[in-house]
Amino acid sequence: MPRTYHLKNVIYFPNFNYCGGTETFCYEFCLKYGKDYDISVVYLVGDETMMNHIREVAARVIKIRPGDKIKCDTFILGYGHEIIDRVEAKTIIQTFHADYICRHLNPCFDERIKLRFGVSDNTTQGIKEHYPWAKDMQTMYNPYTVKKPRKVLNLISATRLSPEKGFERMKIFAEKLDEAGIPFHWDIYTDLPRESFNKSVAIMPCRMDVLDFIAKADYLVQLSDTEGFSYTVVEALSVGTPVICTEFLVAQENGVIDGKTGFILPFDMSNIPLDKIVKGLPKFKYEPRETHYDDYLVKGDVEYDDNFPKEVTIRVTRTYQDLQFNKLMHPGEKYIVTRERGEHLEDCGFAVIEE
């Protein structure tokens, strides 16, 4: 059965996406004016996450059904002017949220609309110059409340994700950050592609210049069962990036001092000092341990004759798409390629080098 809503101030858009400018407009409008005015947001179809977000600041959010009517004082709409047939309002305001002329859009005219606002002078002037009925159109900038952003924790890992590297602990750590409401972004540079396990985690391919990115992070994370000598820990500490790691035996030997150069977590991931992690650590100085292989190396040059042929013949062993020849290769076919290319194809299992 159709309903009639008796409301005060209404904002209407037929569709609300997961993100977008008009969605932000509705949220910011209610955030700015919702404390002093009763504002209802009305829609036909809306993303659940976005509608819950708007509910935080609007007096109410209403999904309107066919046949429903609205009686109010002020009715604000953007596109979707067909709703006007079901609206009784003292004032109807239309807002224009796009560069209509540049995008070749046709703004609607309805004599029941009393006020028209463009969200910028560019939008307003474009419509006024092309449509005589818009001569009284005004610019009304979108409301925005300046906010103090929370600190985003920037994490990085550069590690293989073999079983002993603590992949399950990484998932637990991300969950605990979420549960605590701590915004974070975590780049994990690793050897094999896999799906991300958290909306704030990006699984990235290995790169040789990863140290540049480690230096920009708030923490390097290494949650292994065990390590022989953790190069990523040493690399991070050497550029002043503190480390979050598990209590594997070599952690302290590598230079992780709990509360000074990082945080050492228990293997069961209990009692994680999230507040201290977010607060951060003072800057520290770190010097890698000395090494003395030079005691065993022998000085001098060697006469080395690289008499290997620069090109080799390969025999294809498995069907594959060859990027160099831009063709599909089939088992048994033979080709001449550079030795480097041949060794790469052999390593990949696509071909063998015929000496």
C-alpha cells in the first residue's frame, strides 16, 4: 500500500553508488546541517554500505516505493526529476552536479522547480548560456566540513610467503587492526601472486628496489616462525624503519629491541600493543653487524675466457606463447635465440638448450 511521508527537508537521488560525488554531497550536507535541521535522504536504489554511512548523519534515510508520496517544506533533487509528480513541497530546488555542457547532458526544465543551483560557476554559466529558462540559476557550492584525519599506519613486508613466514599471523594482525578501528595500508611484496586477505592489504610482486619503499613505511612487518638471518629486518633498521616481528630467536640479534627499534610479538599474537604501535617510536640509530669474509677472500685477477656461444638452439618441450617471436610455440619446434633467452626458457620449463 502506498505511503505518504510528511517530512521537513528532503534530499532525493534515485541511485546511490558505493562511492561518488553526489553520495558525498548528501553525506556532507547532512553532516553540516543535520544538527540544526531535520533532513531526510530519500532514494530508490542504494548501496547498503553507503546508505548506512549517510544514516550516521541524516535524520532518516528512506527507500521510497512505487506510489509513495512526499509532503515537505523543502525538496532538493539532482537528476531524477520524475519524482516531482509525487512531491508536494513549498520549495523545490534542483542541483546540477556535473559539467552539463562539456558532457553533452540535457538539464531538465520543470516549472515547479523554483530554484536551480550549479555546484560551481563553470556549471552554472554553462547552463545559463545555453538554456534561457536558467537565467536565474545561481552557484551554490557543495558543503564540506573540514575534518582532522586519523593517522594511517603504513606497513610493508618483503618476504616469501612459505609456511614458516607467518602468513596466518599476518591475517590475524590485519584483523586486530580492523577490530581496533586503526586505519592502515599494508603492502606485501612477495614471490608468488595470491589474493589479498584484507581490504587494506595489497599483495605486490617482488622488486629489486624495495628498500626505497621500506624507507617510507612506518613499520616493516615480519611474523615468521623462525629466521636464520632476516635481511628485511636488517634492511629496515638500516634506513630507520622500525620492525614489528615475532619472537623468533634471531630478532634481537638482528637488532630489534622491543619498544626501541620495533615491537616483538608473541607467536600466538596475543597482547599486541596496538596503542604503542600507532603512537610510534623515537628515531634510532642502527649499524649492521660486522662481517669478515675479507679474511678468507684472495686478491688478484683471473684469466677468464668466456667461449660460450652467444646464441643457442632451443627445442620446445611445452606449448607456450612466445613474447619475443609473438607466436604460439609447439613441442618439438627448434629456434635460435640468445643464450640468456634460452636459459630463461629452460628455467621456465618451456624448452631445452641443445648443445
